[in-house]
Amino acid sequence: MKKYENIENLKIFCETVNFMSVKRASFELGVEPSNAFRTIRQLEHDVGVPLFNRQTRPMRLTKEGEIFYRYASGITKLNQDMLAELEDDVDKLAGRIRVSSTAGFRQVFLTPALVEFQMSNPDIVLELHEMTTGVMDVLSAASGNDVVMTYMPTEELPPGMVVRECGEMPFIACASPLYLQRFGEPESPSACAQHLGVLLNMPNRRSVTYLTHGSVAEKLEWKRSMTFNSQINARDAMVLGGGIIPDLAFYFAIEGLHDGQIRPVMRGWSRPPRMLCLFAPGNAYRKRRVRYFLDWLEARVNRMMEHTAKEYRWVA
């Protein structure tokens, strides 16, 4: 049997990558360092290419090593999940639930919600993770996520996916009074060519390149822009006078609109709303604790979306 056909050898390789140290990986896994070194060398011999660049300190993966790690980490994760699922009692209201979302919803909405849930359900262990990869990777059964909170993707969903639609999220173009005092307010997207933009680049959402007013669409261009992977960080930069956000999810603007830190701009111009959903892969949904938690969370997301819609009508 080749070394890469053995799960334990792949674990040694993956831990070595995680710590960038064979000795540290050996300690964590409880194996002799000499055996770990031999395993790494034999893996490289079996695949026929070097996996590590040993000329750097700490050593780094080669291009081939990065490919090998992507697949090896997936294999070890699947093996771990398989063993956990075999030991899992799907009918008990106990066990682990892994929840994932983008940084904004994770920080502002999910963290307090999960604390509330945990207080009433101490036998259910919650893990909250940030989406850092593409949405389809996060929604796949192999990701290990039980519940995902994000916008409906444009791609076809994986088979067996359970979807709870919680409402359409409106977006708002906005800036801070400080910025508007210094640079003035654009009346339309075309006027943004003379302004600074605060843009987003997240796993399931990119900043828009145009805004619409009824049936009219107009392209957005910026004199200069900065980009963030978190709506919270982008909102903070905007409040500090960093520029205009063309499409802040309205939920994250409500408090700032009330206390005067945020002002709408380009009224009547907006990006189309997006459906906010809760997702559960079929292998997770069969667990009673996941269904129970999903029902609980859906009720709270629905209330949040109802409040958001009410506030949006006040601004619009």
C-alpha cells in the first residue's frame, strides 16, 4: 500500500502543514518524529514530486504540495465526520451543531442568538464559524456545516439541501455626515466617479457595479475605493468618513440611521434585494437536534427580517 492510501499518514502530513513543523505534528499526534519524517519523505516518493520547499524557514508547501494538501485535508475531514456520525445518536437532543455565516451576521446576530439558545439547551454544543470560502463549498455536505445562514446563491444547490427562506434583505447606499460635509452628496451612480467607495468582497456577495432606479440602471465608478470582507468593518470605515457604501445590507444600517451616524445617499437608487436563507444539508437535517435548532433559529431570523422591513419602509 502506498503511503498516501493510508489515512494516518495523511493526518501526519496535514498536521505538519498546519504547524509547519514535523516535530510539532509528531507531538500532537503522539508519534515518533523519526517516523513522521520518514512518512513525509515516502509520501513525496510515492507521488513523485516534492511537497515541501525545504529551502525556507519555516518550510512551505510547493505548488504540488498545496494541491496534495487540499485533497488530503478533505479526505481526513471526511473520515473524521464519518466516524463522528457513526457514533452519533441522531434522535437525541444532544451533540454538536456547526453553524456558519459571513462575518457580519455572525458577529451582530448569530452570536447573541446562539448564547440565548445555549443557555436553554446545555446538552447541545454549538460551534460558530465564519464563511471564508465560496458559498457552494460552505453548503456542501463535506464542509461539515449543519446550518448555514447566507443569501440564496445563484448556483444550483447541492442535492438534498433543506432551505428556509426568511425574507428579502434590502440594501441602502449610505455615507457618514463627516464624509458628506467634506465631499458632498452624489445624486446618482454616475456622480460617484468623483467620490470614494467603500466596497465589499465576501464569499456570497460582491459590491455592485451598478444601481437601479425603477427600470433605469446606471453604472458605478469610483475616484478611489477600499475593499473589505466584512460588512461590519466596511460600515465602520464608512462611519469614520472613508467613503460611500453603495449597498450596505439594511439590517446593519438601522442603528446608525437612528443615531445619525449614517445617512442615505442617492435616494431612489439601490441594488436588488436578496433572499436571506437558512440552509441545512440532508445528512445534517436528519438529526433531531439540527431540526430543533433550525426551527428555533428560523423564528428569530424571521422576526429580525420583519423588523428590518418595517424600518426600511420608514427610510424609503
